[in-house]
Amino acid sequence: MNPSPRTPLVDSSLAALVKGYTWLPERRRRSTGPLVRARLMGQHTVALWGPEAVRFFYDERHVERANALPGPVLSTLFGHGAVHTLDGPAHRVRKELFLSLLTGPQAVAGLVERVAEAWDAAVESWPDRRSVVLFDEASRVLALGVCRWAGIPLDEATAVDTARDMVAMVDGFATPGPRHWRARRARSRSEAWLAGLVRDVREGAATTPAGSPLDVVVRHLDADGLPLDPHTAAVELLNIVRPTVAVCWFVTYAGHALRLRPDVRERLAEDDPEYAVAFAHELRRFYPFAPFVGGLAVTDLEWRGEPIPAGAMVLLDLYGQNHDPELWDLPYTFEPQRFLERPPQRDDLVPQGGGDRAAGHRCPGEDVTVALLRALGPRLARLTYDVPAQDLRIPLTRMPARVRSGFVMESVRVPTRVHASG
């Protein structure tokens, strides 16, 4: 192996925050080698991309995640003690909990049915309103649906506040300042609420349907053979509820895409499940969500002849890979048809990370995300509405990015066949 390289002198943390999703792709274009070197938060950092890099990154002999997540991210997005902080047997046992709940046709269908019911009920009231902000409505519908499916008590009156807290956790994880502190407060409230619910179920003061996610989390035994403490149980319940509510980002992107592509909207409105799935995949590829994921080099490594010193931060460029012209024809064109012609390969399409879902850190909720978008995308396409003048820009300097206006709809008309696709 080549001698360990020196850590770059100039720290790029501020540049990464300011440039957002474009930071790594710009560094890649200026790089002549197979990786990018940088200093982030004072630490030697390398960035990789491509399907082979995905497999390298998610190999636990190369990169560990347990100690890689910064405290601010744990205090907002994932929670301390979450499955994302584990490696090895502890990670596999905890991950199995999520796989049992979030994968498989029956589990996914149950969640989608609840969310679709909440959506169909919500849209009936939209014609009576002057305007509807799609981002806000989608987050509330998703919160209602996932909590009802999970066995977590949530009514219409509290759904708005719950959805707001789930959104805040996602919206504030990658930025300093007010958004970050809102995210911390939202997590504290949510963890306290769900930890109390876990204690109530264990003590018999509350009930939940047998086999519901709340019931499964309450009864789960970790790798040490012990049940999760109430705080950790709350953290993992939030790691089911929060990502589901975060699908509101993609629902809003769906409104954005259908505005730009009336031809796609017309086709999506038809009862074509394969096209609806292709549309969901293209939303996740084309629009910005996670910029990159990171871990720590377990030992001295080598990537295509370039040394990576032990302890270095290793980044996998998700946004850049999803727009890599070597992987995607016309990567900056929104075209669902591409996924009808070639289904997504596991380590090519990585909007929520990559690798093996069962053993690695790949998001176990990908099936849920695709299924929800498959159900809600055609429903949205079949609505008739006006799009007033508004700011529909999606700044790539903001992490996580989102449609600035939230996508405002006016004069919504609901077709009689609103329930046709699900």
C-alpha cells in the first residue's frame, strides 16, 4: 500500500454547508483521481461514488457506522442509541426488528392502506378550502396513517403537531441555527411522548393491537437478550414514524414534477402500476434528498490504488451518484420511462443509501417509500387544481432541499374515481 497521505490543510466544512448537494459533485469534477480528499470538521475525509464504491463502503470490514454519526445528527435525525449507531451482531439483531415490520408485501400493504385511507379522507375537504399546501397536507396524512398502522394513538387534533415535529427532525439535522434547535426540541418532545406510551403498554395502562409495530417494539429483545429501555424503544419507534412522514418531501416533489411534465401526469393518472413504480423510482433518483452518507475507515484501506488511512471519514456521494452520466442517460432530465426499460439495480440507485438491506445499513423502509409513492402519485395526478404564482425553486444549497413554497394548490377538484389506485 502507498504511504498514508497527508490530511488536506484547508477545512471544507463551511463550504460543504454553504454549497450543499453541489459540494461533492463539484469536488469530483475537479478531481483527477478515483476519490476526493478533503478535511471535514478537522478530520481526513475521502469521498467515493459508483456501484463498486457502494459495495466497498457497506462492507463492515472496511467502514464502520457506529461511531461515525456526529452528535448533532443523533440529537435530531436518528436519536441516541438508534440502530444506525450499531455494527456487527448488535446491528443485525436490531435491524431484524425493522425488517420484520417494514418489508414483505403484507406489512407494506397494511401501512399503505392506512395512509391511503387518510389521504382519501383528507382530499374530500380540499375543494372547500381556498388553498392547500401539499407539503403540509402530505405530512399530516402520512403521520395519521403511519401512527394508526403502528398502533400509536393519534387523532386529527394532534396529527398536525406530530407531523410538524417529524418534519422538524428531518429539516434541521444538517444545518446549524434555528432549524437545528427546532429539530432538537421536536425530538425531545417526541421521545418523551413515545417513551411514556411504551411504559404504559408494559404496565397495562395502555393497549395496542397484537403484532402492531408498537407491540413488536415493546416486546423486542436485543442482542443481549434484554428488552429495549423505554427511551431506546421510543427512538426506534420514531425511526419508523419519522421516515414515513418524510415521504412528504417526495409527495411534494411529485407535485413539482407533474407541474413540469403534463405528459407524465396524464400517464400517471391511468391505472398502470408499473408506471407508478417507475415514477416513484425517478422521483427518488432525480430530486435531492440525502446528499451523502458517512462512516469511519476500520483500518488502513486502499481504493483503486489510493490509500485511505484508518480512522478517516469515508463519504458515499448519494446525490452525485444518482446524477452520474456514467450510470444514467440524461441524468438531469426527469424521465420515469427509464425505469420501465431497466429496473433499478441495487447499488446504482441510492437515494436512501445502498448495500444489502438485510445485513447492512441500507434503509429498510425503501419498499415502504416506493409503495407509498406508488399509491399517492396517481391519486395526486388524478386531482384537478390550479397552481398559483409561487416560488417553486428547490435550492440545492439547502439541506435537506425542499420546494420553497411547499407547492400550493388552489380550486382543487376531486374526481369520482379518487380510490382507483392503491
